[in-house]
Amino acid sequence: MNILLKKNTAADYSDHSQRNGYEPEIPLCGNLSLIENRPQIGVISDNALREIINLSTDIITVLDDKGTILYESPSIEKVIGYGPNELVGKNAFSFVHKDDAAFVIESFRDGVASPGTAVFAPYRFRKPDGDYVYLESAGTKFTEGPHATHIVVNSRDVTARVENEKKIHKLTAAVEQSSNTIVITDIDGKIQYVNKKFEELTGYTKEEAMGGSPVLLKSGTTSHGIYRDLWTTILTGNVWEGELENKKKNGELYWERIKITPVVDENDEITNFIAMKDDITIEKEKDAKLEHNLKEKELMLKEIHHRVKNNLQIVISLLNLQASSAGDGKLKSQLTISQNRVRSMALIHQMLYRSCDLSKIDMEDYLFSIAGQLLATYDEQKDKVRMKFDAKNIHFSIETAVPFGLLINELITNSLKHGFPGERKGNIEITLTETAKEEFELNYSEDGVGIPLTLVNGHVLSFGMQLIDMLVSQLDGTITRIASEGTTYRIKFRGSNYQTRFQYA
């Protein structure tokens, strides 16, 4: 069916209404009407053709062989925003985006040179507000009749599709160029997509991977339990994250940190799995090297503590020999006290040597140990004096533990020597609490006879008490004697480590 165009006249509309029994409700734009060279079979009336054109969501345009617009269908107003007849008489190419103009003109010329052959062209067309709409057009030149110089163009708005294609292209480019390995499988684990990074990392091409299974990367070093957990997690719609050691095509092993996410459709059914994988082989190697170095340093530190403890034991033995040969009882007592002071330090190094964490010492364990050592020294008191400790969850670095251990040694020694004379029995209680970050309070009390103080001009003459005062100062603390039947001290001090030492310097 050839569709021709001619100028409308009053007679045309009169004849048209007589044939069809009513006046046309929607005249064609540009004062043009469609006239049909009717064949004998399949006749379509002019009104039916008008109705088809008026209801079409596509734009129907008629151009002359120079590109001048002779006719635009009413749909142009809804699709692009131009009113009826607004573009008639204007050159269509002046509305085409400058970057698309050359291609559109070339396609137009191909159509002019090939009557009856449809020529397709996508391009951008300027809207009244200056923005552009994406059109996809098919133009065909008439093959015969008085309008053989005209071209009919059918245009469709494809802006939404083009924008979606742009987004898909950006997403595809991002996925393809990602520094992460990306693998998409169906619900059975069959590979449907791998990106460029997958090829670079594993050595497998897309063609080799497509349709296969991630099992091709299996190294054999991962337990079946991990794979079972992986599949149980993702098949129940949850995200699985973990690390796997896989194998490249050339047999080389490598580590990946993997996150597998289920993809669901509109019915909330799982359709695919997306695996985002990051090569962490170098990171693993660095961690292994660091762990090895740390173990070596830990062994070295343990050996140092062991050697220090042994050296202190030698000092203790020398003091013991000196005490054994001393004829003076008072000198012998002083040498024994010195032995206990050295033992308090040796005990700290012994605990660190046995500890899993060389940065801290459990102080409750330390209190029980040092108390046992002192009761062994003052054997006559072990059945008379009961000791009670509360220092749960308190840990000190060696910098705090050494002066604290000496302080505890002096306090308990003074009580055992002077607090319970004769057959007097009693109790020693020690409570250690953390009152704030790196701030502690030690409460020491015993219900003996009380330790007498010899003062001259406000200064303590007892060497033991002088040592206690010096150790409290070393801990950056204060000591307060609380009035009681026996002896009670409240000591507040600050913990110390390498960081806090520089912070408060």
C-alpha cells in the first residue's frame, strides 16, 4: 500500500465527510492529508488511517529530499514537546545534535538514493527546552507517484533504553576493569561470567571458565567442612565471607578473600551467585613472615627473662652463702631480707618466661606466689598468719610489676617480722583494683600489733619504710596510713608501660 500526500482543500474535506458520514475530528498537521491509492482488496478508509496516525506513539515525519519537514504526526507534541505545525517548513538536521549530524545526513542521503529501502539511524534530537531526546528512526523514500521525492520517517523515543544501556555499559566496564576477581554462577555453581582480572590471576581464559565450575580452582588444601558451610550459607540466601587457598592453571597456589552474595529475582528466588574475590597472597606471606618474626622475638624475650631469672638466682645463692657464714644474727636477717627482695624480682621474670603474653603479668597469681615464698622464709609464721588476696583481672607490664612486687615484698615482710610476735595469730588482706584507665588502688591491712614508726624531723628512719616510700614514688603514687587496730595502708598509683611513660614524661 503506497501512502501519498497532497494539499487539503475544502472540497477534499467535503468529499471525505460525504464518504464517511462525519467531519474529520483531528486534521493532519501541516494542512496535509493522507490519500490512499486503494487496491481492490483490503481497503482502509482515510479516517482509519488518520486514527492510526493520531494514536501512534511513534512520530511520523515526512521530509523532502533536502531534509525540510513537510509533516509531523500529532505524537511529536507528547514525545518531544513541539506543538502541531511548529516544525513544518524547518530543516530537520538543524535539530540534530552536532555530534550526530554527519551520520544522520549520510544515512538520509543513502535513503534518498535507495527508494523503497528502509534506512535506520539513532541520534539525538533537540527539545524545545534545549535538552536532547534519543530517537531511533527508520526512513523510506517513496518509490512512485507525485511524491517520489519525499521520505517518510518513523521515529521512536529510546531515551530510557539508551540511558539504561549507558548505565549497563558503565557497570560492565567497572566490573570488567575491577581490581577484584568477579565470578557469576547459576544456582548450581556453573560459571556464567568471569571478568578480566579472573583471567589475569588464574591463567584460565573466559572460554575455559564459562560453563565450568569453581572447582577448577580447588587446591585440595581446604577442608570439606568449609565448602559445606559455604554452600549451606549461600543456598539459604545469606552472604558467605571467608578466605580460601586456591590453585591457578599453572599449579601455583594463591590466597583469596571471598564474599559470595546470592542474587534473587522478583519472586525472591535465588537465580545466581556473585563472588567478589581479592588476591591476598602477598598479605598472607607478609603475615606469615611477621608471625615468624614475632615468634622468634618472643623466644628471644623468653630466653632473656630466663637468663635474668637465673642470674638473680645466682645472686640469691650468693646472699644465702653469705648469710650461712655470717655469725651476726642481725646481719644474717638483713641478708635474708635482701634475698627475698631479689626473689620478688626473679619471680616476675619467671612468670613472664612461662607466660603466653609477654606484655602483662597476672597480679593475683603473683601475689599468691610471693606470699608463698615469704611464708617459706618466715616458717614460724605460716601456721599463725592467714593471707587473703583480691586482684582479679589486674595485669601489669614488667615496668609496673617490678616496683610493685618490691613494694608488696616490703609490706608483707614488715608484717611477718613485726606484726605478729610470740603466739599472736592474725590476717593479712590485700586488695588491688583499677579505679580508672591505668590508675590503681592498693589496700593493705593486717590485724597485728601494728608496725611502730621511728620518726626524726618527720622522716621515717626505718629502712624498710624508706624503701616503701621510694617505691610508691617510683609508681607515681601516694601512700596513706589509715588509723586501725593493726596496720592499714591505702596506696594510689599509676600503671606504667612504654606508651604511658612517654605520655607522662
